[in-house]
Amino acid sequence: MAGTARTLTVGFPRMHKEAGERRDYLPDLVAEVAGFVREVVVEAGIGSGMGLADDDYRKRDARIRVGTNAEAFAQDVVVTLRSPETDEFVKLRSGATLVSMLHFSTRPARIDRLAELGIHAVALDCIADDAGRRLVVNARSVAWNGLEAAFDALEDTWSPMRDPAHGPVRVLVLGPGSIGRHAVEAATKLGDVERRDAHLAAGLAGVVVTAVGRNVTGTQTVMRRLLSATDLLADASQRDDPSTPLVPNSWLADLPSHAVVCDLVVDPYLLDAEPPTVRSIEGIPRGNLDKYRFAPADPDWCDAIPDTIPTTHRRTTVTCYSWPGVRPYECMELYGWQLTPLLHTLLDRGGAEGLREDGSYHERALCRATLRRFLDRRAAVGHGGRGPIGAFEPS
């Protein structure tokens, strides 16, 4: 590596999110980084949610030091998975590089605060190759973990699912894109291969999956007819217009009462943004790793749903901001493999500020994911710079 990386320090703070969030970067990735920088500081307790101890990190390289949360945030380059809270950004020094799932297009307050503090951010969810394919992505886990939870719920809400005399389960997938394609496969296997095998052995009818794109989701008569014949609705959509739901709350009345909604997009409500953002399925809650199943009468249903959003029509819903975190170790193994060459390149360039648009394959991908590049695009189009949402994977 070039000499620049040897002068840098890197911090890996823990994510202090909901109790169910157990993910941290694994020792293999931290050791890879330590091999070509001056020092790596990991926050004490890193990996403990997955059964790892501080020594599992420290013993890998003499340049790995265990420190406090503040010390981990104080380094030249700071690497987290989910974004720190906005009020945590002050822990980074001006000019530092933050590498995290930042979702620039749907978090205007986040990007404004980063810019105000002079932080050179790289959004993991925006790192894409020259053809636009994401390089740090766990789309398969989003779909499979979400569909597994959805079929678990459907087994509870609909006893005919286990009746050999009944027909197949009817699944409707909105959006056959990167996540939707995995959702179709997961749905055909009832979200879990063992469950599929058990259903086959019991002589049950299986699953029929219908996947629809924008040429159908925008047609009310067709959509409402499809919804009336759906047992499980899986949303993996990508919208050009975040201010309008794909499925208004009134349409949920067409779903059978036993139907389950599987939310794989997990967009936020941002009504004060310009343009505003609403959920693609209107009036459903937004879960996390502590709680991702909501029954229609759940007292937590309307938490964080603005009062102006209709919630009259409800179906059992599974929704999680962090679907890959359902299986934390496997998730972080994948992210570690994907991140290793990218972090090599980032550190070789001295952080985000040194990235060039005409650089190597990985450098170009990183450059496109910088806050600087996002702000330039926003200024060029003269508005919020918000592209299609629902395109990102739940972190």
C-alpha cells in the first residue's frame, strides 16, 4: 500500500441501538485494516453481542487497541454499519471520514449536519460499480429473513396454510429488483427450506408467487384485484416519487383478514422534507430487531407514524429496519468480505477527501458514494437531490 495509509488511524465504535442489534465488524476485517495503518481503535465490548471478547480483536495485531466509544470516534477514519445518530456526529473531528450506511437520499437532516461539521462521509449503501450494482449489499438476507418472519406470522393467522385440502399460498411481490428477486425465491420455499420440505412431506399445496413492477403497481383496478387474492404481500419496491404510497391504506381493506404484509423496504416517514417521504404501503408501522411483528391491534402500531397518516385498515405486518441483523454473524461475515478491498483503497487514498473520479475500479465506486459527490448532484438538479427510494437494503 502507499505510504499515506500508514499515517492514518481507524476507529470501530460499537452501535448503541436497540437491544436486538448485536452486529459489530468481525476480527478478520479489523485485522485486515490494522495491517496497513498506524493504529486501529475498537470500542470495548465490540463483538460481545455475537459472543466475541476484546482479546479476539486485540490478539490479531499489535496495532489494534481497545478504547472507549469517544476514542473510537476520534480517529481519522471511522467505520460503523448503521449510521450514528445525528447528535453523535460531534464525536468525529472535522475532516475525518465516516464510513457507514447513511442513506443520503432519504435523510436530509443527516447530510446537512455532516456537511456543517466538515465530515467527509462515504455511504456504504451508495457504493456501486460502473454499472450501478451495489458492492456492499446483503439483499438475499433482507428477503429471506423477512419472508421467514412473514410465513411464521401467516402460520399463526391462517390455519388453512397447513390443510392438505386447501390450495396454495398466494404471494404478491411488489418490485422484482435486487431484493424482489430474492423475495420471489424465498417465497417459493415458504421463507425457509426446512419449512418447504415439511410442507412437501405433508402433501401441502405449496406457493404461487406473482411479482409485479411499475406498469402494474400504478393501476388501481388491477392492484386491488390482486390484493383481494393475496395471502402474503411482500414489498420490495423502488419508487420514483417518495411522496405517494404505492398501496394507499384504503387498499389494504382488499386483503383477506388473515393476510400478512412483509415490509422489505422500511422507508421512513419524512413529512417535513421536500419532497416529503411516506411509506410505500401506507399506514404500516416500522419495526426493528427488538420487535418486527405487529398484529393489527398492537398498541405499538402507531408509534412513529404521523397523525396525518391513515392507519384504519391493518393486517399483521412484519417490518424491520435491519433485516440482515436477524442473523448477525453471517451478516457481518459478508459485509467484511465486501468491505475489505474498499477499505484498502479508501485508506490508500488517505480518506474520502483523496478519492478521485478517474481512479481504480474500487476508487471510482467509493467516489460515487461520497457526501461531496451527493451534494454536487443535489446542487446540479436544484432540489433535494432525492432519487428513487426503496432502492436501499435495510441495514
